[in-house]
Amino acid sequence: MGEILGIGVTHYPGLIQPDEAMAGLLNRTLNSEQVPDALKDPVRWPEPMRKEWADPLAAAREHRRRLVTGFREARKTLDAFKPDLVLIWGDDQYENFREDVIPAFTVCAYPDLDFHPWRHAQRLARTAERRPDLRHVAAALDAGGLDVRPAQPADAEELAVLQRACWLSEAVANSTLDIPALSEDADEVRRGFAQWQTWVVRSGGRLVGSVRARASTETPGQWEIGRLMVAPDLQGRGIGRALLAYAEAAAPAGTRRLWINTGTRSAANLRRYRRAGYRARPGEGRFAGTVDLVKDVPGADAIS
């Protein structure tokens, strides 16, 4: 009769990262606008979690010590068993599947893996050497915020150029060039400052992002956000999320609903806004070929 030995081990936090980065996932969670502020307050955390957070570096070192000790014990037990076959599998990675396509059982097998654990960090280091101006944005995000400032008339020329760079992909996705952001000149952008509160972000003197907002003239209690843009070469760094959160926070007292608009086929934008808590309204949006998305302000009476 054959024997089977089962050994379970954890896979996170990974030991490949330094102790200083061990709490990276928790830090990202605490900086997420999708997590209620009340849950970010350590006072509401379990006592063991508060104790670790009081000195996260010491907690990371102790975690590494326990993990390494456990791995060595698991290996010692496996060697003593003298197996003829070792079968290794990971967790089910539920988050990799869509909600309506969860298989009862799945196996993902590869003959080999080409693994480069430090490639991403090396790529970032090379980029920093070639483009030192990008360090300003990275440092600001690491510090927990960006230097967001009200747009000035002198910003209009750069902002007009940035709009064209950012909305070109939207034109391709929605098969139309009938997009105001693509055709506006600097004077039209400048006139928009009188109708919208507009903010910009600069990095090393370069205008790299912007967003604008205003109280609706048609729907009382609605705060409308628009022209959210980030330079294409800096997208994916969290700048857009930070700008959206900034515009939301600027809503005046009495705001009941947040509103934003994007193309019906702007898949990336739709995913981004849904992750931020917005829901698409039925039917066509305010402009042809667009969809309106809204988010109720917590504690305020909903707008029908």
C-alpha cells in the first residue's frame, strides 16, 4: 500500500523582497480610495496587527525568521519521507477568473519557467538614469501624494498638447475624431478655466497630468469631473487615481453624487472608473457615443 504525505506552506509575503518592502500590499491598501477611512484606522485593527504595525520592519524580520524555519522543517520532513514522486501545486488564484467563469477544477502546467525576479527593478533603474525628470513623480507617489496645483493661463498651451496626446487612443478606441479634447486650441482650453476648476501636475517642469471639475448646472448636488489625463509615458503609476481622488475631494458641501463621462468603447477607462466605485447609467451618455458614470456620496441622499 502506497503512502501519501501532504505538506502545506504559505506563499506570501514572499521572501524575495527585502524586509523594508514586506508590508507593501498593506501600504497599497491603506492608500486605496476604495477602502473606507474607518478601516484604515489602526484603532480598529486586531491587537496583533497593531503590535506589528508599531514596528513593521521588526515584524517583517520576525516573519522571515519564522517562514525560513518552517520551510526548512517542511523540507526536512519531505526528505525523511523519501518520496518516489513530488507533486507541487499552488492556490486556486480565484481572482484570475471572472465571476461567471469559475471552473470546478483547473490545472495550469508549464514544462519550464523563464524567471527573472529583478528585471522590473532593473528596468525602473535604467529609466531613472535616462529620464531623471520622472523621479519627481515617483518620489511624490512614494510620499503619498502629488503636487497638484490650480491651472494658470500660462498652462493652456501645454495642456492643449497633453490633451491631444491622451485622447488620441480614445479616438482610435471609439472610431471617431469628433472629440473636443482633440480639436481645442490653447485659447479654448484657457477659456475653459473660467467654467471648470482645473488642476495640473508637473514633474521636472513638465506638465504631466490634469483634471477638472465643476458643480452641475443641470442637476443640483452633482459634482462633474472631466478631462482626467496623464501623459502616456507616465500612465500606470497611480497618477490618474490620485488626480481622480483629488477632484472628488474638492466637491463642495452638499454634493450628493459624482459624475464622469467616457467613450462607450473606452474599455480601460470604464474598468478604472468601476474600480473607483462608479456605475454606468443606462442609455447613451451626455454626448453621442459616450456613457455617463456616477457614484453616490456616502451619507448623502441619492439623486434619482
